[in-house]
Amino acid sequence: MQKRSTWSPDKLTALRLGRRLVTEVSASRPGRRAFVDITPRRDARDALAAQEGWVRGDASCGFRLEHWEYDADRIDGFDFDVGAVLVRAASAADESALEGALALRGIRPDSFGYPWDIDDPR
């Protein structure tokens, strides 16, 4: 019996095509905002595809998770990174490990969105 993904098809496809996804999480204190992002790992095959003008899909790629916290007053400006803190970073070897890493942090896959739909400044 194969395990069903907890990702929506569009978000899973985005990850497999190398797109970054983001979710907002609780910050450590008032006046701060925090975000967790997932960035698929890219390799030389992805760089070659980009040079050729296409995007390579990869269902077996690894992922990088980063939890950043920012001063809320700087989110909308060019200096969003002043006072930013990398709270935690982790790697996941594949989609299953990614789901496990998110579960350990209490983050649901369906909470992630595209960067342009979330206030994440990066």
C-alpha cells in the first residue's frame, strides 16, 4: 500500500520543479515575524536545463528548510534583513523526509504557499 501525499498537487509539483514555498509561523516575541521556507536542492542538471530555457522536474530531489525571523517593521522595506535571524535550518533527502521534518516542527504541508502570496520578504 502506497502512502498518499499530504501536499496539494500544485504545491508538490512546484517543489518538484524547484520552486520555493513559504509559510508564516509564530515568532519568538511581539514585534517579530517568522517564516519557514522550503527550497528544493538544485544541481548541474537544473543549471543545464535553465541554460536551455526549460525547467527540469525531479520527484527525488532533496530540500533545504530554513526558519527565519525578522523585525516586523522592516518586512516591507529593502532592509528587511537588518535584525533578521536564522532560527533553524535543516535538510531533507526526499519528499518523505521533508514531511517528517515538517511534522517534527508541527508544520502542516497545506500551510505552505507561494512566496508572492505570503509576506515573506525574501
